[in-house]
Amino acid sequence: MLWKILLLIAAIAAVLYGFRYMNRPPSRSASKRGGASPKEAQPDHADGQSVDLVKCPNCGAFIAPGTPCGHCKAG
């Protein structure tokens, strides 16, 4: 009976440490190896500012001003 309790405690500890290992932040050396930084991975318009959308005159979808509509391909 004692072995079963110890095995259960070991299994729970292994799962908790496994989750902790999987959810750790990326190491700093990974970004030095040539990986893209988070700033480079974001598009130019994703600078934290909100964008007012406009309605496409052809299909009615809402798009960012100055971009072609992805639904009806209207410019």
C-alpha cells in the first residue's frame, strides 16, 4: 500500500514538473542564435494602435483603410 502512495506522489510530481518544463519562457540564447525577435515577427501595422475599419463598398466586409478586400478582391 505504501508503494502505491509513493508511486502516485511520484507520478503527480512528474506531471507537475513536466508542465512547468513545457511552459517555461524561451531562453535568451535562442534569440541570439538567429531566431526572429517578437518585434520582427509582427506586421508593420501591429504596433499596438487600434485601426478604424471601413466597410467594403462591393461586399460589405470590414477592412483596414487602404488595403484591398480579401473577400471580393476589390481595391
